[in-house]
Amino acid sequence: MNESFCAGLLQSRLAHSDLRELRTTFIVNCVFNNFSNYTTIMFNIVTLYAMRKTSSLQRTLKTLLLSLAVSDIGVGLFVQPFYTFSLSKWLQLDNPSCNVYRAWIISCLLFSSASFLGVVAVSVDRFLAVHLHLRYQELVTHKRVVIVVTSQWVSSVFFSLIILWGSFFIRKLITVVFSAIGFILTFVVYVKIYLIVRRHKNQIQSEQVKEVAQTGEMTNFAALVKSTVGVFYVYLVFLVCYLPFTIGIAGFRTSDMSFLFTDFYPFSLTIMYLNSSLNPVIYCWKMRHIRHAIVDILRNISRRRNHPSRV
């Protein structure tokens, strides 16, 4: 199993003996990922703590976002270090060991799949919140969300272990089909959200109701729309970061792994991993309650540094 798993990598090394042409590409990606993995870990740990402190955030949405933040921490803690180590070996015109290569690919699939499913789950959750509105809390309970989160992590573990068996074609097919379904489903979900929001606004404006009731409903719905817009930005950035790699995999037709040694592949991976650093920035930018919690955390840290004797 180990031999078949690493065979493609070893063959491609022999077929691409002159890696000096990609030296600059490897250096740029190695330096960037070395920096990015620290920001990914720190940003997401702060965001994770801020979410736990944010009582005003819906419990179901908070659970989904916490799971997404954990998957992003995994990218910075495991995936990027393995990737930069592999890049450093390629810079030496050498290959990483089979164990390192396997650990990198499996961890990448595990946390990337969890992140992908997390974005899809959060998007569906916002659709249900807008679609069900008043019935949302009754039908979308915290227990059910925990089951969904557990299922997505179990699925991610299963998907990441498939890499140990089957041909490169099978792995590629599963990756492309899995990604296509997720992208299409999430796109349809946001189209439906847009149509529901537009219809709901028209209904509120046209109905002759009491001013107080109308104001209350519009306020609640406006808050719901704001959280949905914040999640939409998470999806949009995710799409931009993951699509290049997915398209590259889908367009690669040969049976070996020679596409590893092209300019496109390292940069597409770096962009994909960058998504884990950007998610906390989006939370802080588009979700007011999380932003306030993060600001409070940073203020407390600053006070402790300036006045250590008071701690």
C-alpha cells in the first residue's frame, strides 16, 4: 500500500529531474506558508475564544463556526508545516519521505474536507434560518447541529483515508465530484436566500400592519440578513481560494503526479491554505458581535502587558 501510494511521486521526480527551474516558486511558497501558518493558528485561536465569549451569537451558528475555526487551526498546525517541509526537500532536489508525504496529503484532505463541509453546513443553516424564520429555533436544534458537525468530521476522516487506497484516477474523481456537489449546492442555497430576502422585504413593505409590529419584524429580519451576509462572504472567499486547485485537479489528465512540479500547483495550494487565515478576518469584519469580542480580548491582552503588576 505504501509503495503504490508514493509511486506516482517517485516516478514524477525521475521524470522531472531539473527542479531548478521551479526554485523561485518553491522559495516564495515556502516563505509565505511559513508566515501564514502562524497567522492562521493565532487568528483562529483568538476567534475561537471570542466566539465562545459571544453570548449574543446564535448557539447553532456558533457551533458550526467553532467547527470551521477548528478545521482552520488544523490547517495551520499540521497541513502547512508538512507542506513547507516538502517544499524545502524539493528545493534540495530531493523528495520528502513517503511517511511525510502521506501525512501531508491525509492531513490536507482531513482539514480541507472538514472546512469545505463546514462552509456548506453554515450556508445551509443560514438558508434554513431565512426560509423557516420563526420556526427555525424549533426545527434546527443544537442537538441536531452537533450531529451534523460530528457527521462532517467523520466523513472528513473517511474521505482522507481513501487516499491510502485506490489509483490516482479514483482519488481525483472523488475529489472533483465531492467539490462540484458542494460548490453547486452552496450556490443554489445562496440564490434561494437572495430570492427569499427580496420577497420578504417586499411583503413587509406592502403589508398594512401596525407600525410597532412592522418595525420589530424588520429589525429581527435585518439582523438575520446581516449574519447571512457575513457567512456569504466566508463562502465567497472560500470559493476564490479553493476553486483554482479544484480546476487544476479536474483538468489534469495524465495518470502520474507530474503536475506537482508546475508553477500552478504550489501556488494553488498556497491560495487554498490562505483561506484558513482569511476566515477570522471575515468574522471580525462582517460579524459585529464577534468583532467586539475580539477587540475586548486584544484590549485585555494590551492592558496586561502594560500593567503586569495588576494581573
